[in-house]
Amino acid sequence: MPEKYDTIGRGYNTTRKADPYLFSQLYALLNPSKNGTYVDIGCGTGNYTKQFAKKGYSFIGIDPSKKMLQRAAFDKNSVQWKIGNAENLNLPSGSIDGIIASLTLNHWSNLNTSFASLSRILKQEARIIIFTATPEQMKGYWLNHYFPKMLEDSIQQMPSLSIINKHLSTNGLMIEQTKKYEIKSDLKDLFLYAGKNNPVLYLKSKVRQGISSFSSLANAPEVEKGLKTLKADINSGKINRIIKSYEHTRGYYLFLIIKKVIL
């Protein structure tokens, strides 16, 4: 995984900017205190971490990619950047007031070990805010029409809510609330389904480079074929019928608000 994101990181900041709306949701749901210490797991180049730091909050950004963290630390900021992952957090027990994890849950190699690690470093009643997608939501992405194998592989990496709940309860954690996210037209963070309402985005190589599913060499033949068909359907207008056929009410991403239970 570090190697994959070392490659993706080359142009990451040009398409994966902190989105103002998503940041406002992370901020409101985390509800941080100026006296607390917080962690961003899988922080990448730290675009969201830095937004919290700009508001005066103490944050530690953790990522397995050295190149990502080098980019994160390039401009001066107050964030502490550390190599690591959810499974191995070299932080004192009970020292952290809250955690955010945006679009990284599918990269955790062992959910039980990861949640045990997060629970260990959290103070009692502290929160974890996870921004992710469920397999059920992803089956409703119209990208399945053009890139079926790529989406199938991505969906298999994504844990279901029932699996997440199982590992949370084992480690003294529980979901307090879930909040659906619909793709906004002015989205600045161009992750996998950012082009839901703007399919032309996927024709741009820089956008695809910042999305791990598209940038994987294993998907290259299907992506090339799918892009050719997508471009033709955009030109003919057929894409509008395909997009409409995939509409659903499950939301396309999800905020999980998780709390450490008092033991």
C-alpha cells in the first residue's frame, strides 16, 4: 500500500484538495476542543489535517506513505506527521481525544486489529469519524456499467456495516450515528465517485491518477476500454440514461460517528 500511494502521490494535491463541505462535516461531527489532541489516520498529503491545524487544533497525521507525508510537511504547519497505519499506532494509550479517517477504511489490512489499536489510544467517550462507502452504496455507482471488474475489486475491499459493527463491539466501540453523503456539484476532492454528475471528469488523466482504483496497473486494460465507451456515450447523450438507471436513495458515501464506550 505505501508503494501504491507513493505513485499516486505524484499529482495528488492537484485533484484531491480538501473539500469545504466535507471538512465542515468532519469538523461538526468531531467537535474538537482546542485543548485536545487528535489523529488523522491515512492522512495522505494532509489536506484535511491542515484545515484543522489552521483553526488551531492539535493534530497528528499518520500515513504509511513516506512520499505522501513529505508532501504534507512541505509547507509549514503545526501538524505532527508520522509514518504508520491503523494497525500500528505508536502513540500512548488513552492519549487521543478524537480520530478522523477519510476514505481509508478499505485499505486497513485487519479491521479487528485496527479498531483495537484506535480504541487503545482513545480517551473514554472520544469519537472516531470515518468517511467511507458501503458495498451496497458502491453497487449503485454507474461506474459499474463501464468498469465492472474495477468496481467489483473495489467493492470487495470495502467492509459492510455489519462487519464494521462486529469489530467495533469487540473493541469497546459503537456507532452512535450514520449520515449519508450525496455527491455535491462543486466537490473539490475528486475521489472515486466524484464524477457521478460530471462524467467528463473521468476522461482527465490527472483525475484518474489521484484515484487508486483507476491508477492500479491491474485495471489498465479495462479502464482503457471503458473510457472509450464512456466518451462515446457522453458525446451521444446515452450517458444520461445510464446515470439515471443507477439512481438510488442509499447515499453514495457515509459518515460513521463512532464512540468509545465507557468500560
